[in-house]
Amino acid sequence: MPAEFDLIRSYFTHAAPRTVLGVGDDAALIDAGKGRLLAVAADMLVAGRHFFRDADPESLGHKALAVNLSDMAAMAATPRWATMGIAMPRADARWVAGFSRGFMALARKHGVDLIGGDTTRGPLNICVQIIGEVPARQALRRDGAKAGDDIWVSGTLGDAALAVAARTKRIRLKPAELKQAQQRLDRPQPRIALGLALRGVARSAIDVSDGLLADLGHICERSKVAAVVALERLPLSPLLRRYRSVPAAQAALLGGGDDYELCFTAAPVKRAAVEHAAAKARTRVTRIGRVIRAPAGVCSVVVVDGDGLPLAPVRRGFDHFG
Amino acid sequence: MPAEFDLIRSYFTHAAPRTVLGVGDDAALIDAGKGRLLAVAADMLVAGRHFFRDADPESLGHKALAVNLSDMAAMAATPRWATMGIAMPRADARWVAGFSRGFMALARKHGVDLIGGDTTRGPLNICVQIIGEVPARQALRRDGAKAGDDIWVSGTLGDAALAVAARTKRIRLKPAELKQAQQRLDRPQPRIALGLALRGVARSAIDVSDGLLADLGHICERSKVAAVVALERLPLSPLLRRYRSVPAAQAALLGGGDDYELCFTAAPVKRAAVEHAAAKARTRVTRIGRVIRAPAGVCSVVVVDGDGLPLAPVRRGFDHFG
């Protein structure tokens, strides 16, 4: 398990007696009374680590909010309010104007109020906190998966990581291809509508921010189950399909982050309901595997090829301290 | 007005239709139903700007939460939940252990649950968001001051800034004196109990984080009033009193930040009630001046000396982009 999570868990996980669900899911849940929960999440984006230093400010504004909205989608929460802390090397009004334009356009689209925050000088760092609402018992958590559940994923996987691979010279893309992949990296579309439509349908959910294997792995660990995923069933964009034999593209597909799709599980009896929810949300979903009992208590994710044989282990997710 | 606030206001202040009180106070207020409001605030601390790079991690953990608790105190809110984003250059377990110890000790003292967050690699940056509760109509805001109100401040002012002045060679303190001032800088005590006791008593409040003149100035601007403060009445620690003739100490008293005392206004008829609230909270309070109508619409803060004559303007507050 990445050292990042070790650190968080060992030092910042404490009893949270006033909290319905604390550290360890896409968002925490607190009781707001009247059968309503508030979902609360925070993400920090650091220049040179979560985005390229030359990132277009408008895209960055979009993304800073999008990654938090994605956490709300994974909890089936309606996003409502956001705060933001931002450190920047200098007061560059044009940069701030672009950033704000991207941030606020997405906020308005999803009915989110920016209600406060802090602006200071420092190495570029953006920390957004989001608060959403979800009826009690309808929140989707990481710990709800059961052996026998289908595993589903929205959209297509790996395109965002393909852009990172191209920018870091691990794969060569044509300019039009890079532009297309870069769009997925820069402008993730949080699956809010799908998350809401899956209330009462899915049993567990997570957003794919660290890569499919890592994030599905989080569901397995929290639910004390294991998972089998069929490589052939994974939803690929035409672009990724073109490069699927290249190792960097395979790594992007299974281990790349930044897709901000939803990975969720649901009982097989809910297949029609899942399809209906996806149609309602106008979002493609694909059934990619099955939840199984954890063999000997090991909550692993196994990927099988077209012959049903397990692949060799793939790099799992992104460890900020790796 | 500092460029920092210009930036925030122009780009990040938008209509917030789902929000009782948006950007521009110590915390935002959102409606949680049943006559209860949630107060939400976020503060970002950057190494080398808000704290010395060699700061003791345990003190830093304390301070990162304390500055947010102070925002809750200024709103008369009961702090409940916190999230934290933290970027650090490397995964230094000893540092994290110390930081976490300081943070969690203060969290437990005030009954706050740490419910989530994000840990990543990057230049040291700590962004804490806090959520508190306050009954509707009992929140203390910056915009409630009325001409004729008394102006009060808790504790003593300027000691924290005196430590900064000493560390940056603008004043010379004896080692024991520096230690004493440093304690105020490193371990601010948020005035939660006083904030709660002032519900229904005070008319407006702010915490003194940017310096008395700057922060009282915020009350004046939001309330569309002006203020007169008597220099002789300002509460000084014995340490600050010893150095009060030194310009750096005077600047610390009026313009230095990091005191995290409460500055509040109340009708003169409430004097006994204020004293009673202070006694209940075991916190010293001092009446330092009076709110007046804004002369010609200018919401200024004037400091008068022992002869009742206005002082020359003093540097007002800390501008992170100055």
C-alpha cells in the first residue's frame, strides 16, 4: 500500500464520535438532522505533481473543482458549497481571472456556491473543500460491496494518463491525439448525474482518481472482499484502443489516475436498474468484473486476460511519496 | 486596501444563492435546517510566510487548527468537524507525528473531529477547513456594528508580532522574553468560550489575525461605520508594556497579526453582560473605543493618544501580496 495512505491512516485517523463516516472514503459523512447527511471532502493540488506547471489557468480552475465534485459523485451526494485555499507565487490578475472563470463555470453548472477561502503568496497550491447533501442510507460508500456484485465503470479509462505518458515521453502521440487525451486530463467531467441516479441501485462506489486497480482495491479493502476484472471488457476510447499494445498505454488503463470516472458495484439483480440509471444520466457504463470473497482474507484485485488467466501484477495507483 | 483582498473579492466573490452569508466574514454561514446554521471557514498556511521554516511541528499542528478555531470563535460557532490538506516535501514520519500530536490535542480539547483530507508531496502547505454550528440569528458577523457601540478586545495584543519582529531583527528581546512572545505566536488560544458567551450580547465580532487596525477596519467596512480607539486603553502584556516606546513594538500592537484575540462591538447597555460573559469564559476583555458614524462615508479606524489626538497612520495589517 502506498506510503501516502499509511501516513494518513496512522497519524490522522482518530475516533470521530460526532461523525457518521470519518477518514477513508471519498468523503466524510456528518449528520445534518432530518434524515439528511452532509458529505465533506477536500483535495489538494500541487504544481508539478498534480498538474503541469504550464497548465492553462482556466482548465486548472475547472479541474480543481472537478476532482472534488467527483468525490461527491462517488458518494451519490448533491454538491452544494465549496471553500478554497490558494497559494500563488505572485498576484497575477490574468492568471486568477482565468482560473476563476474555469472554477466558477463548473460551479454554476452544478449549482455549487463558493462560500469562502483564503488567498496567499506561496508555491502554487490549490486546496478545495466541498460539502454536499445526501439522504441518510442513500450515500454510496466504499465499504458496501458484497461477494457476487457486478463491478461497473463509467465512461472510458486511461485517456488522461495517456496524456501524462505522452508529456513525459513514455509514449509518442500525434498532435491531434495528444490534444484529445489532454482534454480528458485537463477537463474531467465529474459524474454527478450518474452518482445521483445510482442511489438505491449501487452498493458501493469510488471515483477513479488513482487508477482502476488502486481505487477498486480501496473498495475491496474497505468491503473485505476481492475483485476479478476482465481486461477485455474494460471500456477504451478509440484513442486508447489504438495504442493498447504499448506498455505505457496498458499502464495508463489499469494504473493511471485522473480519469474521474465512477467505479461501482451492484447486485446482479440490479443490472437493468444500473442500465436505466446510466441512460437517465446520459452516461455510458460497462460491466467489467465481479466481486468475490477475499481468498484467505486477501482483498486483492485480479485482472484476467481473454483466456481467463491472471495478468502479472501492474503498478497500482499513484503514490505521492513513492 | 491590501491587494490580497482585492484579488479575492473581485474574482472569487459571486452570488451564493444557497448560502446565508458568503465570502467576506470570518466564516460563511449555510442553513442546516431546524434553525441551525453551519459556519464554514478555511485557512491556508505556507512555510516561510505564515510560519518560520524551522517551526516546531507540534506547535504548527496546534496553530493550523487554532487559526481556524479562532474563526469559529469570531462567529460564536461551536466547532465540530475539520478537514485538512497538507503538502510536505518528504514523508517525514517524525515530523508528521509531532504535527498530528499538536493538531489532535487541540481538536480533542474543543471536541472537533478530523473527518478527512488529503496528503501529498510538495512545498510545505497546510490548508484546514472547519465546520461549526450556531443557532440562526446568534452568529456574530462583521456587519452588525452600530454607531455608539463600545469596542472590546480580549486578552492582550501584539505579543505574537513582537516575536516575529525579534526573529526578523526589528527588535531585540532577551531570550526569556523571546520565549514568552514566541509562545503567543506558536500557541494561540482560540477564544471559543468567549465567542459562545457573547451570543446575544455582542453585535459584531472578528478575530485579530491581521492586526487590530486591519481587522477592526473590516468590521467598519462591512458595517459601514467608523471607529475610534484609545491607544492608552489597549491591553498590553507586561512584556509589550516594557517595549512600548520602541516603534517595532507599537507596530506590533496596532498592525501586527497572529494574536487571535477577539475584537467585538456591543451596545453600551450591554457592558455588564459583556463583563459577565468574559467572567464566564475566564477571559479578560477590555473596552478600547467606540463605533461612530462613518464621516463622509469613510469607514476608517482612528487611534487617539492620551490627549485625544489622532496618531499618524500606522501600517495596516499583513498583505500577502504586498
